[in-house]
Amino acid sequence: MEIKKLMVIMLIVLGLVIKAGPVVYGIEIFPFDSKRPMADQNDNKLYDDLELELKLEKDQYPVIVHLTEPANPRLLSYLKSKIGDFTPTYIYRYFNGFATQLTKEQILRLREYSVIEKIQWDAPVEIYMDTAAPGFGVLKARQYYLVDGDRDGDPGIYTSQDVVIAFIDTGIDVKHVDLPENKVIGWLDLIQNRSTPYDDHGHGTHVAGIAAGLGIGNQDYIGVAPGAALVVVKALDAEGKSRMSIVDAGIEWLLDQKDQLKIDILSISFGSKGTADGSDSTCQLINLLVEKGINVVVAAGNQGAGLQTIGSPGAAEKAITVSGMADQGEGGEFLAYFASRGPTLDGRAKPDLCGPGWRIMAPQARTTDQYIVFSGTSMAAPFTAGIIALLLDLQPSLTPDEIKNILLKTAEDWGPEGWDPDYGMGKIQVENALDQLKDKSNMVFDNPYHFRAEEDLPSEGFYDQWIVELGSTDHILAVTMVTYLDEDKDNLNLYLYDPNGNLVAKGERGGRHEWISIYPTMAGPYTLEVVSYKGSGKYYLDFYGDILLFYLGADNQY
């Protein structure tokens, strides 16, 4: 406590503002120059990414046609009589539309009819993949509240009475000891139409293990909610790829099965490239799932640090969209460089939260008891789904809106104050969320190893020096910096020096996100330099480590 008082006093004396509170929408955003906006921004009934596709002059284009009325046989026959024959590859049942292949001429003629609301490119989707339980409060939460997703009281039997987590992915390998076949209470194969579960890629097995693996092969890698039952839809092929209409067919099947299988949660760890406004078919169906009582968690994507890089279905308004960061066991806590950033194309607040997405160990498909490390926001989504399973185990009556609000309210704030396009509302903390359910006065937000600050550099050639006093070498020292500057005009870099003045780490990758992470070899005062090589403006720092105090020196100039 005395250390924290000393740090606060020094910061007040120096006039430095440390962030700790509500909402941030006053940031000037220089958006990502997306080449594939999934939206009809000019209201001509054609999605912008489809118009780009039409310039490539192909024989046919996969499309999803949105209608003002159901796609019944009479309407389809009428449209064929007007534009020429086509074969629907999927007819939607939960919204008005169908998927098909059309020529460019057919597409341009089709949009002229009043029954056509819009025509969407049936875009490709792919998986978002490029030791987290302690750092996000899972172990303490399971031990203290005795929750693991096993709601029926029989840990060896999996039924719809347990918390049920659904996945749309590459499948699941039930030969792995952590994911036995009796754990899968529902299965649909949209790729090869096989009747029994399998995974010819590995991604689906990995994400299912993160959420609900038993840890039999190695207890260190037990899933977040090992007592949960699973429903799996294979909608991605052996290369981890698919199209939106196939995914949509899987979502509609889940809508059909939700009452019989009592599905509580859906985890999605893939998506489209580019940026989206949430009006596409997949986002609409996800919103419907949430309205029907299913919690939907979606990976934000791996398109990097440019603003407005969240595609579909991460842009779905009612989903919980999760970005990725490292945990204390994997290089300290810092924001993953590959994570997509908000806001959405239409300016809504996404992502919602950050979960662990850096070097996550989980079951390896086509083995019986081995594990493999993957990174990506793909890993953060099932981790969050597992956390929701723990909440529902403790309080089954919670609605999706209530769960989302609890997770946002109890997140540990990182980056600028409140919501921001990089971290959302911050790092998810299940222990805080469960505490709120039991006793609102018991909420604890304190992370003794995490500190935030903001400053600015006046112009090119200036640099700030931060003195970071480490009390021990027991923890990794990590620093994340984000800016909201114009990347074409501004570039800030990081340099870290140990107490002897040796350069031990640097962040000079370019762009608006830099980070460094080291295993310190000595305690004492480290110096962090934030250098402007081009331009000027404000930057935000998140420090992680055994930090006794830190303070800012004056602006310096080279």
C-alpha cells in the first residue's frame, strides 16, 4: 500500500494523468484503408466488396441475395424468368434470402427488382489463427465457486442439463482423451456429411479444448469449463476455409436445435477479411441467436493494428467480440500485435473485450494426448465462451444481455479510459464477474502488476523518458503502446534500457502499435524511451511487471 501511495504522489507532483474510468469516444480516428468493406455504403443494392469482385470478370460469382419476402418457389421461378436460370445453393429460413452463383449480367439485372433488398458477396471465411487460466482469474474462480460447467452433477456424463457450448469450426477429434465422444451431444457435418465427429484440420479441436477440455493428458492444460457439454458444427474444410452461406446454414441448424439441445453459448473463431458494418447475413443470424437466448462469442480477427479492421461476424452488434492479448505466463501481459481493431465500419464500439490469444496450449488433433501451441484471437473466443459457461453454472437464469454487461463492467481497463478500439473495455476477468454475481460489494479490480499512463510528444525529434523501478525479477516486464495518429504522418518507437544503460528491447515495427517484453535479469531503475521519428501526438502506455513506481522525465530532443 505504501508503494502505491508513493507512486500516486510522484505522479501528482509531475502533473501526469493516469487513466481509470468510463468512456472514450473523443479519439480522432484515422481509419484502416480497407480494400474490402462488407457493406453497401452507396445504397445501390450491391455490397462494396461484391462490386470489387465484379471487376475481376469471372464466369460466375457466389452471392447471398437479401429479399423483402421469403424465398419461396414462386418467387424464385419469377426471378429466374427475369434474369435467366440459376440454382440456389442454400435457401434461408430465418431471414429472407438465398445463396447462389450468378453471372455479372444476372447480378446487375437482379438488383433492379423491388423484391431485392441487397446482394452480398458470399465471402470466404477462414480461421483466425496465427497457459492463460491463472492470469484471467479462472483457477481461483473454479476453486472458490466450485463451477466448471457440469450443471447436472454427474462429471462423467454430458447432457443438455450441463452448460452447453456450441462451436462452428473445422470439427472435433473425439479420440483425444480431453474431448471424449460422449462429451459431444450434437454434431453436424456441412463439408462431407459424415455422421460421426472428426477434425481434418485441428483448429476446431484446439478451440474446443480451450473452452472445455478435460486436461486428462496434462492437467496444466485443462479447459476453462471442463464440465460443459459440446455441440459441434463442421462448416470449415481441411484447410480451415469456407464461405459465409455454409456458416449461415450451420447457424440456422443451431437455431433449429437450440431448444432440444439447450444450447447456451456459441463460440466462433473465424471470419472474413476487410471491414464490416454488421448488415451481412451472418451478423444478422448471430443477432437472432442472441435474441433467442444464446450467448455468442466471436473472435475479433487477426488483421493487425490498423483501425476498423474487424470483419464479419465480429461486427455483429449483439455478439461479444473478443480481441487477443498475452497472459503473464507467456511474455507478460500485452496486446497482441495481430489483433483486429475497431470501431466497426459504421462506427460502433467493437471489440468488446480482450481475452488470452498468445501462445495458447490446447489439445492437438490426430493425437490421443498431445497438445499444441497456437496464437490468434481464435483462442480468445473459446476462452471467453468457457468463462460464460462458469457464470451460467453459478447462475443459470442469466440472459445474454446480463452476461455481456457483467463481463464489460468487471473487465480490467487497459489503454485509454473506458472503451477504446484496441482493448474494448479491457481484459476479461472471470473472478470479478463471479464476485459480482455473488456479492456486488466484493468486486476487486486491482492488478498489482498493471499500470497505465498517457503522454504526448510535441514534434519530430522529441522523446520522453520513463523511469520504471522494478522491485524484483520475479515477473516479466512488458510495455504496450498504442496511438491514434495518422500512420502516414506519424511514427513513435519504444526503447528499453536496463539499470546499467544497456539497450535490452526495442519496438520499432512501425504503425500505431508497439510493444516490448523482457525477462529482467536485475531489479532497479529501467529507462523506457518513447521516440518520435515522424510527427507528433498522444500515446498510451500499459506497463506490466513487478513495478514499485514509475515516473516521467521532461520532453527531450535529439
